Amino acid sequence: MFKKTLSALAIASFAFAAQAADVVLKVGATAVPHAELLNFVKPKLKAEGVDLQVREFSDYVQPNAAVQDKQLDANFFQHQPYLDSFNKDHKSTLAAVANGKIHVEPFGAYSSKIKNIKELKDGATIAIPNDPSNGGRALILLAKQGLIELKDPKSLTPTPLDVAKNPKKLKFKELEAPLLPRALADVDLALINTNYAIEAKLNPTKDALFIEGADSPYTNIVVSRTDRVNDPAIAKLTKALRSDDVKTFIREKYKGAVVPAF
């Protein structure tokens, strides 16, 4: 009788453990700051029954493709204009998740040849990202500095063909975003996404010749497929990423190079 009771208890304990097993949540991210933020909240999610597994990427295409193909549950690396452009170009159905706005990475201009933008010579070569949203973001920032004028100042995705006035006859070189820091020696100015700037040991608040203000519309978001945007495990993730602990972590670690958006 005693053995039967023990067996029954063992079965019940096993059943309870199975029910209490962590939900695995696979999330893709670029290394800095996205993967760092995800790893920061990982212990908190573990305590809430979510086993967060972070997969790092060095580009902007693969993490979206992996979510679309159901290799990942979500990703965290991009802003809405980039997502809109990706969905259009790849005929994908990805979407920002509920309460998924996390931070802004002010986009900046860097140079290894000049110390002040007033030193930029006529005919200078400017490197910008080659994807529509970030390339457009770079041109908008150049326009705000008065270096160029755009045909439609309200467009978030202008291209070099949309430059209406270019008094300094600047030349634009479009490159993959991860390659921009390495191009600094070959160009006069490079407009670089903050995550890649930080990875290249550039300090956006000190090294950038000019940088976006706090009014940037390029808030980084958590993204999933449309059928997962209200998923309970992803909701726990976004809640953790929007916590006061994360806000403090961002401010102390990145010192203005990354700005909380909540």
C-alpha cells in the first residue's frame, strides 16, 4: 500500500512538473544593445516560466526571415519603418507586438578624416545604409544639417535620387549597414546605426559629428508573426523589457547612446 502511495505521488509530481515546464521563447537580435537587453531580462522571465533563448545575428535580413519561417518566435532589432519596408520587399506578414516599443538608438554621422562637419569638403563621399528605411534616415539627418534638400521632406524613405539640392556635390555610397564602421577609412563621412557604432567601439555621444535628437520616429520594437502578436510569453517579454530595471540599465550602460522609449 505504501509503495502504491509513493508511486501515485511520483506520478502526480511528474505530471505537475510537466505542466509547470518553462515555455521556450526563441528571439533573434543583433548583439548590441538588443541581445544585451534580452539577456538582462532572462533571469526575470525564467522566474515567470519563460525560457528565453537568444540567437544573435549580424545583419538585418536573417532575423526577420527566421521569424517568418517559424525558426524563431520573435525578434528585437528593428524600427517600424524598416519593418514596413521589409514586409513590402519580401511579401512577409510580420508585425510589431503589443506594447513592443522599447528604445531609440539615435542615428549618427562619423568620420576619421574630419573633426567638425564644417570641414566637410565639396565632392565628399558619404556612406549610408543601403536599405530603404535606414538609407532614408541617413538622408533625412543630412537634410536637417542643411547639407542637402529633399524633394519630399515628410517622406521617411528618400533615396539619393530624391535629393533636390546638393550644393556641396556630395557623393553617396550605399553599403550594407554592418559594413559602415569599416568604411570610415575610405569615405569622408559615414552615417551609422548606433548598434553597429557601439560594436565598433564608437561612442555616439562623443564621436558622432552630429546625431538624431530625442524626436526620432525610429523606435526599436519587438516583432513577431501576426498570429503571435498577443502571445502570452511574448507579452511577458515586452513587459520585462519595459520595466524600470531595464530603463535604469539602459541609462547607466549606454549613457545616452540608447534612449528608453517608455
